Amino acid sequence: MASRLSSRDVSGFKFIFFLAIMYVIISLLVHSVLHMKFITPLSIDAPLDRFSEARAIHHVAVLTTDDRQEGRPGLRKAAAYIKEQLEMLKERAESNIRIEVEETTVNGSFNMIFLGHGISFAYRDHINIVARIIEEWDVYFPLLTGTTIFIWNSPESMIGDFTWRISSADLQETDPSVLINGHFDSPLGSPGAGDCGSCVASMLELARVTVESGWIPPRPIIFLFNGAEELFMLGSHGFMTTHKWRDSVGASINVEASGTAGPEFCVMVLLLYANVNTVVLTDLVCQSGPGSWPSQVYAESAVYPMAHSAAQDIFPVIPGDTDYRIFSQDHGNIPSLDIIFLLGGYYYHTSYDTLDKLLPGSIQARGDNLLSILKAFTNSSKLQSARERESKATTNGYKDERAVFFDYLSWFLIFYSRRVAVVLHSIPIAIFFVMPFLLHFWDSRSRSCFAIFYDFVKGLLFHAAGIILAIIFPIILSILQLFFSSYALSWFAHPYLAFLMFIPCSLVGLLIPRTVWGCFPLSQDVSVIKKSEEALAEEARFWGAFGFYACLTSGFGLLLIGSKAQLVVLANSGTF
């Protein structure tokens, strides 16, 4: 005789079905965001006042025809192409444009921390070719453009910096400006379509839009194309230590690409995503500072916000570095954003980083974001030159306060200050401690506050044990895999293998504490309470999990928010 399902079983199945539907919906939304399904890239015939991905892709195609490493002819060709594009912009501009070009030779040296050890770098006969274009309007809004190329002693060795500056006529050399930086050299053996041909292409198209859209920036904008980021950021160092415009920079935007790494690479630590057919490139703000002003500007202006404040706290753990470090930490203390192309880690710094791997919509999103952010920075009253920042720090004292920010599926970005964070992150902890007293009075004082709290603490410890086991079990599986396979990252190019390998064993670790829960009796006396033992156990597990995440959020948030805005990178094994 067939048994009938109880009402409780039916309710359970309905709940599981509801969770499955929600999981499918959220998965589709996340997939849409990661693969830029919500963005339509503009064609090469798009209006001149709009950023066009198709026009930017054309630049990537030209840049990736040759290797662009220091000492290779391809780097010189790339420099010549960028300079040619600037000259073409000059020809298409109004006739009342004047260009000034100067050449200087600079020497430089600096120290940096690498893998916990100090390393010294020195370079000499570094030639800067600076072209300054002035657009003389009747209302005195000139267009200034500069080109800087750094060249070492070897005829084929070149570290190139192209500096393009747009400003108003009453400009002084120390007036605050906005710097946007990208490097056109590539890693050894890699065409560098993502890292960082896409950066240079985006900046060239952004420069074109700035000139041809009719928008006159209220503050100077400097486009810095440097040719030696892969060589421990020599290009940006040369600019920040020798160029006459360096003290005018009031904010900087570093445009970078980790080649092909997941969008949660900096946020969720090592959740890497790759696809063998496409490189999904998503811009994520991985670092911001000093202070909270740069991230606030981004939050208010980004068209497609993709940022997480936890990224810059995890970034020092990652074996890599960017020009952001030079601008904001080592040689400038400039309020900066580090915006990095992410996803597709299988192709990063390899010969597979090619043009055909770029996903449609990724560069369009980057360009629209950068244009909006540039406008916001140039219109901000907080934009200050180096002298103004130093004067303000001396007078008022420098307070490097951080903020908490994160986006939701690129729809909107939540941003709040440290003071608000302290309050918000403390509320869950307060609820956790108050609930035993509320339940005590809710049940007509038939339950002991201390017994309830003790069961909550037990639930917290059991949930913490489950989380720890859920992490340990996949690690053990990874170690065991090394004994049976020579491919430690066999799942790297196929993300579904990571789910099949690690999710089941992680779930096993998560469920083990729940299985042994019955071996530890409850502190509350079930005989005097009008609730079943199972209901009390579910209550203890729920509030235990709540308490665990409340403690984690409060402790982690207060620790990171209260620290300095920028952390010195102590462990790096390469540069992005």
C-alpha cells in the first residue's frame, strides 16, 4: 500500500522547489552579467560623441600583430602606432590647435619590496619625447597633448610613455589634473590582447571621444601610455619622478588587465573562471585610495559599477602588482582607482591572450565607465594638486578613512562610510545577544536566557566547524589529486570540473556537524517548554549560523575598515 506524504513533507518539497527556481534565476542573472549580455557594443559607425567598442577593437588588432616586449621591434611599432593615432586626432581637430614637442633624457632608480625582499632598480638614458597640443578657443579652452617615450641605451630597447593632456587656457603647470594610465608592453610570449592591448585601445578611443564629442574638460586630463609596466612598472616610475606634470595630478585611474582572471579574483580570493572559447573581461575596481573619495566618485558615476572594497584588502596576497602602486603609494600618494579586466585566467600571460578571446561588450562597458568617471573627477571640487594635498594634510592632519562599497550584479553600487559601517556591522551582533532575552519573555519566561544563549553558542560553534570542514575537504582532495595526476589545475580551463570536484566534498564537510548534532544534548529542558526538541535544535542551529556570520562580518569589517587605506605589498612574484 502506497504511503501518503505528510503535510510537512509536502511543505519541504515545495521549499526545495522554490530554492531550485531561485537558484536558476540567480544563475541566469550572474551569467548575464559575467558574459556582458546586457551590453550592446557600438559599431565602428557609431556617433562620434559615443565610445565605440568596434573602433577600440581595431586598435587591439593592430597592437597584437607583433610581440611588445622591451627590446623587441614590436614595442617600437606599437609606440609609433600610438603616436600616429595622436597625430591623426590632431589632423581631425580644429585648425586652431598648436603642438609643442620636447625631448629630455632622464635617469632613475628606486627600491621595491618583492617576495619580502628589497630589490633595487636603475635605468639611464631614458628619453622622454613630450608633445603638447594646445587648442586655442575664443573662450580660451586649449587642447594640450603630450607624447613621452622612454628609451634605454639599446637602439631596440624602448620604454615608452605617451602623455596626452587636455586642459583649459588659464592652465598653470601645477593646476590639478586627472591622469589615466595604461601600458602597451606585453608579457613575454603573449600577444597581450587583454593585457594590455585592450587598455591602450580603450584609452585611444576615450581620447578620441574627448576631442570629438565637444566636451571641454573643466580640469586637465592626462592620458599616459607607458611601455614598461611588465618591467616592474618602470614607465610609470619615470613619469612620476621626472615629468613636469607629475605634481599636477590630483587623481589617477589605472586601467589594467590581469589578462584573463575571474571577476571575483580579488574579492573572493581565488574563484577563477575561464572559458576555452572566450575571454570574458569584466572591469573590477580592485584598489581605491588613499581615502574614500576615489571610490565615492566611482560609486556616483560608473555606468556599470563593478567594485568591491574587500578586493584591495585581499589584493596584497595576490602575487602581482600594477602601476596603481606607483601613483597612490610609492611615488605620489595620489587618490587613485585600479580598474582591472578580469575573468578567463587560463589565458593570462600566455600565447592564448589573443584578439578572438575578447568578449563583445566588455570593452564597451569599460569605455562607458571610464568616460563617466573622467567627467566626475574633472568636475569634483576635491581634485587637488600635490602641493594642495600636502598643504591640507599639514594644516588639518591627514585622515585616511576608508569606505565600504560593493555592487549588485552591476545594477547599482552600495557605498557607505566607515562610521556608518561600524553601526551597521554591529547590529547583527547586538541582535544575536538580545535574542535569548526576547525569546525568554516571548515564551512567558518558561525558558532560561542562559540556556538559550548556550544553545545558540553551540549552534555557532557547530556552524563554524562546518565551514572549516567545507574548506579543508576540498584542500585535501586537491592534495590527493597530485598523487594520481600531474595536472594540479586540470579544472582551470573548464569551470564545471571545479564544481564537480570540490562542491560535493565541500557539502560533505558542511553537513558533518549537523549529523553529529544529536550527540550533544540541548541545554534547555524540553519537558517544560511547549516546543519539540527538533524545533529547539533548528532554532539553535539557525541563530548559531546567524551569530557566526554576525561575528565574521563585524570582526572582519571593523578590522579592515579601521586599517590604513593602502597596504604595503610585501609579497609579489610578478606584475600585471
